[in-house]
Amino acid sequence: MSDSSAHYQPISCDLHDYLEIACMRGYVLLVELTDGSRFEARAITTLVNADKEEFLRLRGATGDQDIRLDRLAAITPQAANAGFGRVRLAGSVCQF
């Protein structure tokens, strides 16, 4: 699950709520990554590894994958009745 290519930057604390809602409701999301790639997958859960890096587990056509939260540029629920719209995640850092 670890991505050692760059130091992990936690996302904004407020944005975690959107990820938790997406997981609890099992939303299919349009996921946009910071490298410009995009795909659709179902939100399953959030995870933290031993290095305190946070991940979103997604289930797509190729199976489950864990995406480090600081690699997420934006998420957009695909359900018409979703509780929120597009959420931009990149560039917002959690301050403790």
C-alpha cells in the first residue's frame, strides 16, 4: 500500500467527510488523479498504513485498488441523488 516516491501530504480534514460518506453509501465515483488520469470505481473504505499514509480503497472493473489520498485530484459521485457533487481534493492540506 505504500508509495515511497514522495512524502505523504495529508488532505484537508474537512474533505475526509466526503470520502467517508462516499464509502458508507457505496457511491460509484468518477476519480480524478493528480497525474491527470480518470476512472470510475465504487468507494469501499479508507485505510491508514503503518507509515500513517491514508488511502481510499476503490473497487473497479479490474478489482480493488488503494489510492493514496494525496494522489486524488477530485471525486464526483455518479448517483443522481448523491449527497454532494464534485469535490476537489488536491492542494488542500490538513493542519494539526
